Amino acid sequence: MGVCRLVTDGAPDRRKGRHTPDLIPLRQATKTWFAISLQTFGGPAGQIAVMQRILVDEKRWVGQRRFLFALSYCTLLPGPEAQQLATYIGWLLNGVRGALVAGTLFVLPGAVAILVLSGIYVGYRDAPVIEALFLGLAAAVLAIVVQAVITVSRRGLGHPALIAVAAASFVALTFFGVPFPAVVLAAGVVGWLLGRHLPALRGPMAERPVDGTAPLISDSALHTERPTLRRSGSILAVGLTLWAAPVAAFAVVIGPDSVFVDQGLFFSGAALVTFGGAYAVLAYVAQQAVQVYGWLAPGEMVRGLALAETTPGPLIMVVQFVAFLGAYRDPGDLNPWVAAVLASLLTTWVTFVPCFLFILLGAPFAERLRHSHTLTAALTGITAAVVGVIANLAVYFALHTLFADTARITRGPLDLEVPIGGIQWATAAVAVLAAFLTFVRGWSVLRTLGACALAGVLVYALGAG
């Protein structure tokens, strides 16, 4: 059965208030989502580009305007926008089943890969060659994060007022230790206020002219549901139960003071406040996991991001690495390896269940607000703040990658981390190479990571020789 016929057969029955969600056969959609999941390297920008190419340009299942609106809505939500975008489009094509399939497959390959790589890191991290590999990867991450700052700046800082929001966010985080959620909330309010006085900042994404071929499935034929109180209550009840059940089970079986409960509660909370994508999330996770809970060292956070950069799926999968190390080092009465695997799976669960909940609960409302000026204005302010957040992350990684040690200075409102150890010249040299390959040669993320990992090994070999 062809797609064109499916458009007719699957169109909503407006007279009876019913619809058939399978505009594309679920089996065919599942194969496509699995193919997409194996190509999602390179962070959110690369993942979104893959979905754009396959879903909009090649298969033409979704139009460009609808794709951009879905992306705009997902960027406004806490959590990884690329995974939520896949879930949203899966919902548009196949209803709830499509959302679950698309969102799960988007995460699965990366989750398996990070779990395996975390085990390799724990088992062999003291081997000189492994240490050299991570030296190169950590240096490459610096260039990748700086590139992310530039990319988001070009997309989100089209007005001097937004540049001011980004700069204020950076200063608040870097010099005064303002909590990340407070920065994002303030940016959303500022964006809304700016939108009231600057019309250019509140134009709905769906109304902006875009290029592209007309989709095979019209907007009116895509899946939709009426946002009723009964539907919302049911989804909320099921979602919250699934979200909380594993953490409650660990609290009962192992104890409320275990590392599993700490990680379950922390990453559940992080899922609610980490706006702005993976790089923005990492700024918050790194601060808490390293300085508050002590689950890993600052340099290990950079290594975890390097692992996530080399695997398919959302970069937020680095939280799986964080949980693995934290539980391995504080397993309680369990075998350290068993504890690490359980913590890794628990953290993945509490991180991504909210993503499904946000989409399934909010998509019907978002569909009714596709032309909302208020929604777009708030999103604009948050996007500007994310530039400052990622810049703060770049500074954090640079301090803990290029210098031997750091210290925190707190004087009045000032809360600043500064380097106190000598610069690590080998890492700095590889970082310069990464910057050259990224910004001058225009190499891809994976190619840059591979070259820098090899450079790290060569530095070790020369030093050993």
C-alpha cells in the first residue's frame, strides 16, 4: 500500500471525532526509526539533520513547517530535544504507538554502547594506552563544545537584546554561581517580555517561509487528539507511576540511603529543569555530580562526554556513564559491577520516561498553539540563555582539561572557579589540533575525535620513548 493511499485511508474522520493514526504502516515506520537511530552521531545538530534528511527530504512524511514547529516545541521542553522531536513525529505519524517506538529506538543503540564503554573505562582506565586515548578525546571535546556555542549563537542571537541575555546568563553562571534552573526561568520571562515589544522575536515558526518539497502527508491528515482533562489525567497517572516505580523499588529493597535512590531522585529532578539540550544539561549535571555527590572527578565528566560523542543517540546518555561510575564506587552490599549496571539502567529510565510524558501529554496542546506568539517569544529567550550556558560549560571543561588543578573562590556574591595548577601542555597541543580540524578543515565530530584519540596515543608513545 503506497503512502498516497495511506494519506486518504488514515485521515481523521471529523464527523465522528475519530482518526486512524497509522498514516504510515507501523512496521515501515519502525524500520525507518531504527535506521535513523544508527545514524544519530554528532550531537543534537547532527541528529536533527538526519531526521530532516530522511523524514522531510527523502520520504516526505512530514512537511518542513511542521517539522520546524515540532523542533521549536521540543527545544522549549527540558531534556534532549532531538529524542523528543523523534517522539513527537512518531506521534504525528502513528499515534502513541509511534511515539513509543520512535523515542525508544532513538535511545536504544546509544544506551547499549555507553553501557559497554563505561565498563571498558572502569576496567581498563589505568592502562596507559586507554589514558592516552582519553587525553585525546577530552581535548577534542573542547573544540566540539566551542563549536556548539557558535552554532547555537548563529541560530538564537539574531538581535542585540538576545546577545545581552546570553551574556548575562554566562556571567550569572560563571562568576556568581546562579542555579541553572533559575537562569533558564529568568530567560523565558525575559524572552516573553521582549516579545511584547519586539515583533521580530515572536513570529511563529510555522509562519516563516521555508524551502522544501510538499509532503506526501498533508498537515490535516497527521495524527491529532483533543486535549481533554480525562486524557491528560490518564497519561499523567500512568507516566508518573512508571517514572517513580523503579526508584521506589530500590528504596524498599536496598534502602532509602543507597546511591540508587540518590541517583534516581537527582536525575529525575534534572529531567525537569535541564532546558536547552544536552550541552546545557551537562553544565548542571557536572556541577552536581562532581561537586555535590562526588560520583566522579571533573576530568571524568569530560571523558564521559567524549564517549557519548562517539556513540549514536542523545549526548545526554553521558548521565549513564556518571551513574555507572558513581554506583561502582559506592555499591553498598552489591557487587560493584552489578550495582553499576543497575544504576546505569535506572538513570536511563528516569531520564527518558519524562521525555515521553512531556510529548504525549503536551503534543495535543502544542498542536493547538502552533501559531502562539507567547510560546515563540519564551522559546527565543531560553535559546539565547542556552548560548551562555554552553559557553559556561566550555569554560568548565577547559579548566579541568587543560590545567592540573582548580580552586573555587567565594567572596560575597562572587563564586568563581580558577586554575591553580600548571597547564598540561600535551593536552593543550591536542586541543589546538582539534580546533584546527574543526574550524579550519571542517572535519566532522567523529573524524575529529578519531584523529585526536590517535594524537593522544602518539603523545603517550613519544613520552614513553
